[in-house]
Amino acid sequence: MQDLRPIPQALVDWFHANGRDYPWRRTADPWAILVSEIMLQQTTIPTVLGRYEAWMRRFPTPQALAEATEETALRSWEGLGYYRRVRSLRAAAQAIVQHHGGVFPAEEEAIRALPGIGDYTAGAVLSFAFNRPAPLVDANVARVFARVCNSRTPVDSPAGRREQWELAAALVHPTDPRAYNSALMELGQLVCTAREPQCLLCPIRSWCRAEHPEQLPVKQPRKKATALEHWDILHITGRGILLERQAEGRRHAGMFRLPRRSQEEVLGLEHLADQTYSVTRYKVTRHLHRAARGTRPRTGETYIPLQELPQAPLASPDRKILLKLGVGA
């Protein structure tokens, strides 16, 4: 097997010469690092760049977020999606305040014990904030490793994940893991891309054994998106707009959504708009109708004054369709 030991230093040298500048790379504050990593999960870098610094000004410490209401946290996260992340982040902040006096713990065991911290996030905090040689694997890193090793093991299978993490642990740079892990991810983002990898520009091409890099990594067959439909109503009175707060355990828990009705209940009502959006493995179509006169709130539904709507934690699809209709602009 080819000796891969020169790879870490080659990547560190490349990163110090070519690494991009991001706000979270200008700090070693573990709280700031954790916030950036949670934001970057399933969200693009440009989207996070537009929100990260404003979030950090509002919640610069775990204490600041721990003291905020859930409603405030959800509203501040709006537009980033996957709201379970901010709920976990707030829970982590509360744990830091409760168990560590508001000071972010430096011990690996304590970091891993925080709510919402998995292997990747723990590795990111340990390496980026504390510069400790901790491995991490995300989609970009998995793609780089699969190509370097010319591996045909599906990266999203148990065997593939085990293979990826073992290699990550073996190759992590002993003295500059912060730059090394940043380089791995950046290499996948800029050079070893999913489509049309730029192999001639790769700083580790001498050690790469990929015969057909564009065919790697191998993944398990994707499940087809499931089509869903729901029928909602728009009801505005002098008291405000009728919305339903999502209960604990439901998607968008703690946030407001337009009231949902059955297809039969909206028959004959004025049709206002259709909207299609994606949620994980679902493709959702919403049919919005104007509510009938005399509509009354149901359990969990309440009126929100229109002047308060911009500050209310509203699910992103609902905010978009209301703005399209000129409500709450």
C-alpha cells in the first residue's frame, strides 16, 4: 500500500498558502467555532456568511443564548433551516452555563457530553478551537479520502464510515490539526469537487490512486423523494393573522405555521397560491386558501398581530409565501 504519511504536511503547506478567509477562521473561541459548525451543517457557506456575524453579535457567549427565549432563538435562526440545530445549540449553551459556569469546556469528554455534539462536531471544536489532533469527516473529506484510496466502499455505509474515520485518525496532523482539517475540507470544496475535480491543481495528486475520480465516492442508492401535499388557510382579522404554533416533537417545533386543514375543508374556498418546497426526503406542495368567514381558532392556533409578524418565529416556507402575498412585509 502506498505511503500516505506525507499527505498531512502537504495539505498544511497548501492551506497556509491558499486557505480562504472566513470569520470563524479568525478566532479560536470554542463557542464561535461551535456556532459556525452547527450553522454549516446542511447549509451553504454563502448562506452562513450572511448570518454568522450578526448571530455572534447577538449571542456572543453561551450565556447570551442560554438566557434567550426559545422563540427569540428560533426567530434569529430563521432562514438557516433545520431548526433542530438551533434548539440543540441552545441546549448546549444551557448545559455550559449549568455545568461549566458559562465557560466552554476544554476537555474532550465534556465537549462530547454537550447536547447535539457528534463525532464530526467534537473533532471540529477540538482541532479548530484547541488545535488538538482530532479527526473529522464530512462529505468533502469523505470524497477526498475515497479518491486518494480509490475506494469503492460506499461512503455512507457502516463499513465506509468506519474506513473513513480510521483513515482520518491515522492521517491527522500532530502539530497543526487546525490547518490540516481546514485544508481537507477546503480541498473537497475547491479542488476535489464532486463534479469535474481539478486534479492538476491538487496538492496531494502524487499520492492519489483514483483511476476515475469523477466516479467516486460511491454511495448507496438514494431513496426517491416522497411527494406530500397539505392544504392551509389564510385568515386575517382585526386581531391579526391566525397561525398554529408547532408542538414539541413536530417539525418546526416552537415555530408558527399557517393553519392546516383537510382537502375537504377547503373545497369551495378561494384559492390564493400554491407553493412547492423540499424537506429532507420529501417534496411538499402547499395549497393555500382564504379562510371562510366565521373561522375560529382550533387547539394550538392563535392570532398574531400583523405588526408583530416580522419578529415571530415563522417557518421559512410560510414566511416566503406570506411575503409573496404581501402579508407581513
